[in-house]
Amino acid sequence: MNCQLSLYKDETAPKAAIHLPAGNAVRAIYVIHGGLRVSTDNFNGVLGGNSAFYTSDSLRLSAGNLTTWVLRWELTRAGAPVALASGEGVTSKKLLTAPVHLDPAKDWLLRCDRVDLPPDGEALTHTHQGGGIRCLLAGAIDIHTNNTAHRYLPLEPWYEAGPDAVYAKAAPNVSTGFARVMVLPRSLIGQSSISYVKAEDLDKPKNQQYQIFIDTPVMLPV
């Protein structure tokens, strides 16, 4: 099935109500800072900074007492229209869309996590078992893949397909962190999706630290 994964940044004034367009989507919400009240048909609660929520139901959002910045990933069928948020005091921007081919005969999960690296830290050459969009939260990071290298700064996104080998190097003078959403085989619930490419790297110390917010089975959008 041809799907797409899109990443949006929504910024809200205090107390603003956030309106999302209707449509069939699997959504993951990560709060960079501030706070959100989240309501669905089955849930009503509050998210603070550095926390996340997932739903495929209709979603209602409103900001708390602070200016709030949100990253919002949407997994939809390919060709779905741009899904900017709206409302008084709300600004919304699409950061990236990437095509994702997912076999509907297989079972999938959605994972949202945060990866942090110390100054001059590195993620040794590796692959993943599924594609996903990352967005830098702090610091700077150089991503080397497919014979190219690119430096990303805060709130810049990038897509990793999964099977392509990637080497990542954090800036030398500041801690670096990014949030990401990946679509992975469901058999990986509770397990790492990473595989190291070089035999000599298998036993080396690993710099990255993980916080997993969402690791849940999903039904593909129809």
C-alpha cells in the first residue's frame, strides 16, 4: 500500500484551540514545550513538554497557559492533502512529507521516541527495519548516508528509509537530541529496530540514549 508520512510544526498562543482537518490519518503528537489538552472519543488528558500521544480517532487539541510548540506526524494514504492546523493564535507549517510503502498483509507498529547524544557523540553506521521522519530538537547533527552528508539544526527534519546505512555525528560543543516517528514491523514492539553494519562496531560503546513515548500497533489508513 502506498502511504505517506508527513511532519508538521504547530505553534499556539496560550489557551488557543487547535483545529485539525478531518481525514483518515494515524497521528502522533509530540510537545516540544508548553502544554496541550488532548481529547479524543476515548481519551481526555494533558501533555507537557517532552511527551507524546497517538490516535487514529478524531483529535481535539487546545493549548495551556504557555506558548506551545508541537511536532505532529500524520500517516495517511499517498496523495492525502496537506493537513495544516488552524485556529486563532495558531500557526502551522508542513516540514516534510515522505512516501512509505507498507504491505497491508503485514502487521505494523508506530514508534515515537527521542534520541539524545552527548557532545561529539555518534551513532555508528546502522540501519533500521522501517522508515521514519526525524526532527532535531537541540544541538546539531551530521547525517551521512548514500555517499552524502548533511548538517541539521533545530527544527530541521530528515527522512531515513530504514535499509540505507546511516552514520550520525553530533556537534562537539553541545548536547544533541531529536524526536522521530518510525513505522516498523509489529514484531518489534518493545525491541530495538537498529542493526549495526560493521562487525567492528558491534561491541563498541554506544553513545545514544532513548526515551520511547509511543510503541503501539496501528491499522493502516484506508
